[in-house]
Amino acid sequence: METNPQEKDRNWLNETFFTTEEAAAFLGISKQALLSLAKRNKIASSKKGKMMLFHRIDLEIRQEKQTALRDKYRPYDK
């Protein structure tokens, strides 16, 4: 079954970009913590109106850094 171009674009957007709630769940942090990271330029975001979007690659990079920081500052969690 062939999908139309709009559907392909929609699927690509859904796979590539995350809303604030989705990004927070992906990183395992609160929405407020994610917004704080974005405000302090620790993670890149794009804002369109009231909606803030996060790119999957940026989230994956942050997740790696976050894991390293947790290992460094919370060794008792292992």
C-alpha cells in the first residue's frame, strides 16, 4: 500500500521530533527539568508558538551525557 507524501512527512516528524512530554519521558526526567535544560541551553529545542519540539538526535546525545553524569555523581545507585 502506497502512502501519500503528507502521511510520509507526518510519520517522519513523529519519529524525529518529540513534544516536551514525550522528550521528558524519553529521558526519564520531569517536564520541568527538561524545560530547565532547554532554558539553560543544555539541550537544543525548537519553539513554534507555544509548542516546543526536541530532535531525537539531541535527546540521544543528552541521554548519553545524563547516564555518564548519573554514574559520576550517584555511584550508590548502581
